[in-house]
Amino acid sequence: MASEPQPKSKADNTPKESDQAKERLPFEPKKNAKKPAKNQPVTSVGDKKDNKPRSVSKEAMAIPEAVSQRMISRMALFSGIPTFLGIATFIISYFVVSHAWFNLPNPAVVLVSMGFFGLGGLGLTYGVLSASWDEETSGSKLGWEQFTTNWGRMTAAWRSSKQKN
């Protein structure tokens, strides 16, 4: 009997493959390794047709399900609580004023609720950036380490796109 070849497990990765995995997440597009030198001769129009960039499929660019669920739960937590408090500000101030416990100035109520809604908007951003973008790693409860890592990735991408333009 011939034995069937076993599929390779994640533990069989060579050091070179694991180093590449740390540099780039599965859903990040591949970066061009070589940039053309400034001294290269100008290519003709016919040559440019052969050098078309390859299109990346939607599956390759999609965020993995585990990462997506992690982002959604963090966004709900970090945005939902301040947004709820922003709405509760109006309700609580209504009861305080209607029962004549004390007089609340309208601008104070609006500013407090706007502050909570602003925190809710920031919570959306923090929820996405504080989630671990690696499928296997869930990250910490607050996600500060993941936030600093993902913020660095995002700013590096902004800088590289700015340099291309």
C-alpha cells in the first residue's frame, strides 16, 4: 500500500516562511520588491502592455472572518457605551428639568451629549485599530499593543502612498 502524502501543518513552516508571515498579514496586498531605477531607458508602449500589474482577487483582499468579528465586537464596546451615554444625557436631563430638581442650561446638556457622541466616533476608530489583525492572536482586553502596531502600519501606508504621488 502506498501511503498518501500528509498535508503540511503550520508547524512545518520553514523559518523563511514564518518571517514573511510576520512582515505581512494574509489580507495585506503584496508589496513590489524592486523599484525601477531612475536611469533605466524609456520603454515603448508595446513593452508596457506586458508589465501590467496583476489584479488582486477579492478573496485575497478580504479581512478574515475571525478578525472581522473581533473588530465588530470591539467597535460595539468602545463606540456603543459612549453613544448610549450621549442618548442617556438627554433622557436624564429631561427628568431632572421636568421634576424641577434643578435647572440645567441647554448648552451644557448639548455639549455633554456632543462629547459622548464624539467619544463614540473615536471608539469606532479605536475598535478597529485595537483589534489584532492576525487570525491566530486574539490580543489583550484593551488592545493598546495592537493599537500601536496597527497605527504604525496605517501611518506607514499613508506615507508610502504620499511618496508615490
